[in-house]
Amino acid sequence: MALSNKLKKITDTKINFKSGTVMRYTQLAEQCVQQIEAGQLALHSKMPSLRKFKQLHGVSMTTALNCYQHLESLGWLIAKPQSGYYVAQKSLLADNIKSPTLVSFQSSTTEPKKAALYNPFIDPCPLGIARYDSELIPVEKLQQSFKRAMKQQGKQISHYPDPQGELLLRGCLSEHFKGMNFHFSAAESVITHGCLDAIRTAIEITTQVGDAVAISSPCFSGLLDLLASMGRRVVEIPSVQEGIDLEQLQYQMQQGAIKAGLFCTSHMNPQGLSMSALQKQKLVELATQYQIPIIEDDVYLELGYQDVIPLPAKHWDREGYILWCGSFSKTLAAGYRLGWCLPGRYLQAYLQHRLFANQGVTSPLQLGIADFIRRGDYLKHLKKIRLHLQQQSLQFIAYLQKNLPNNSKISQPAGGFVLWIEVPDLNTLQLRKLALINKLDIRIGESFSTLDLYPHCFRLNIGFNIIEPQVECQLTVLMKLIKDCVKDKTC
């Protein structure tokens, strides 16, 4: 769905009230919307406290809270923990937002190069690494789950963890995804140290050093770094609006040029595209026809902005050629490094590799997360974080549209943490140098490809509130650096 249509859907959710038939909080919400649209409540401005709002309108605290929460659910307000509510959007974004160019090219085998380590002074920068504010993590609920898990584990804590993962967590994952109409048994899954760990094992059991792996272009820089460190070559497949160029992928399969594929299928990092359901089915058909394993990186699957979560390609896999990988690192907390894999027909090889490498995941962590899922707290958290990311996406796009040079192009993702931005005439190599000097962390186009295809593109993390002083300050500096570089093309 186009961004303008998404925003229209939100804005059109007006209250068609008649006297005596509508709750008071909806009437107040309508008044607030009118004030926002008229500019009387400015974008990013702080709303009156609940106590002040209650006094201004002569209503109960419950009515005031219901009003704010209703406006938040419609995308007009955003809640900042320990601070209050802020105006999230002023008006519709212009309909002329253009998405970054989808580059067409002929796929060929190339060598990925491992990126240099990031500057340690800027790693905490909220614009770089794809993550969200720790204030959004339900720490208290998680602590309660871990306490219960430690108590239940008892003397079993002295045992080494099962290389396949705790049965309780695998069962909870099975039940969790069953609620999305994606069915698999606990026996089919393996618990890992995060998604990259799951992918690493999948690469090791399906390919050898020197083999080529098909990837999307652009591709998440972390996957390129991983493939480079493992001595694998890559074949970049062009991205298209529906996902990837499946004709070129099939040609590479026919030629025997690749031994495996590695694709993010939902809310791809960095461009935000998702494969359509038909594309995912076709991907499964190609993997089965040519008996070439496809590693599905689905770390962003549950971070879509819509209520309906897309099904992974694994859903249509009947012969087991899809190795589906996911993680709690993006949806819950990066520090946990807890993920999973459904290896399909490669399950025994996957388990043998992990047993040999002694890669069992710590049991208390698994049992704590299982408790968190089983009590329904994980679903509640996902609902909250999806709404947060949707609001953040709209706010960042509005800000960028206003402050970037003319003719800039901004992705319009339906999920995930990041925006992919293209600024004509921008020298991103020089921009990165200036950003480092200013202690800003941005990821430029060359990090996402082995080819020189994205010289004017960069990626921004949108997981943090744009109204945070640090985020707002760093965005201001970044916009100035971009304008300076575009103005002086020799910069």
C-alpha cells in the first residue's frame, strides 16, 4: 500500500459523532485532530499532561487517558515513557514522495569484502544500528519471567543445554506462530544464538568455502560481512517492486552458478521491500526444482506495521529446501542474542554441526523467554512496538521530505526499523567521513553491495523517537552535512 494511502487511512478515521451517542473521549479526540490539522498543535509539540487535560476539559482522568490512547492508536500522538504525549503528525505527506531507484543489472559472481570495524565512539548513535530505544523493552515483565524460570529450573541448572534448544521454548514458538497460520512442530526447530548464528550454521552445512551464494541487491551489510568472513562468494540478484528478480535467480540456478540462496523475504534491510506471497511461493518452487537450499532471513517478519503478519516462504515449503531463520534480537532485545532455525531436510546436519561445535544456548535465557511468550506478554509487546515503528516511520519520512534536498527519494516500508534514502549528486563516501568527524553513524550504499550501484544512497535507523533531543540534534547535523555536500559536488 502506498504511503499516501496509509496516511489517508489513518486520517480518514474521523469520528462521525451525534450528540448523545458517542463517548466523551472520542469527541475530545476529534477536537484535538482538528487542532493538529489547523496547526494549533504543532508537530512534535508536547501535549498537556493528563492532569492538565482533565482540568481543561472538566473530565475524569479515565476519559483523558482514553482520549490520548485513542489518538495514539490512530497515529496522531506518540507516547514517550516518563515524559508524556507528543503530536506525531501534522497533516498528510505529499503524494509525490518517490522511492529510491531499483537498479537493473546483469547478475554475476563477485567477492564480498569484510567491512572495517565501526568507530567505537559512534556505535551508540541512534541513526546507525537497526534497533529501538531500550525504554520500549518491557524490562519488568521480562525480569518476572526470568525469576519464575530460574525457580522452576531448580537443580537442572547444572545440566548442559540441549543443542537443539529447550523443548519448552520450541513448543512456545510453535504455538506462537500457529496463531499466524504458520504451522510447524517443536521437533522441527533449533534454538540459536540469534539470527546471524542461525544463518551461519545454515551456510556452513549447505555450502563450502569458495561457493557462491545468491543474495538480494542491496543486501544487509551484516550478511555480506558474514559471507566474506566465511570465504563465500556472492551473486547479487536485482531487487524489484515485488521482491527480487526471480528470472535472474532461476538463470543462475540453471547455470549451476550458486550453491544456495540467502534472502530476507519480509521488510528487507535496507530498502524495506517485501516479497509478495506469489514471489515467496515461486522461490520455494525454484528451490525445490533445482534442489538448491534457500536460507530465509526473517528477522523482521513480526515488525510489519499492519495487523496481518505476512507468511514466510517456509509456509509453502513441502520438500524442506527452505531453512527459515528468525530471532528475538529485533522484536524484543538485541542483548539476548536468541534466535531459531527450521532447517527442513537439513535438520540432522544442522544438529550434528551444533553438537560438534557445542553451541547450546543458555537454558535460563530460553526458559525465561518461553515464560514471557506463554503468558501473552510477547504478543502485547509486539503490538506496541509495531505501532511505535509505524509512527516513527511516518514522522521520519515527514522530516526527511521537508529537510532533504529537492528530488531526494525515500523508501516507504511496510515494516522494520530502517529507511533507504537516495539523494542525487550526494557523495556518500565524503558524507561518511564528515559524519565520523561529527560522531554520527550512518550506513552508506557501498556497505550493502559488492558492486558500485548505490553511490548516492544511505540507510537510517528509525527505531528511536524523533523527538528525543539526541536524535533531533543528530538529524539536524546530518541534514546540514548532506546539503553542504550536494551544494559543493567536489566535497
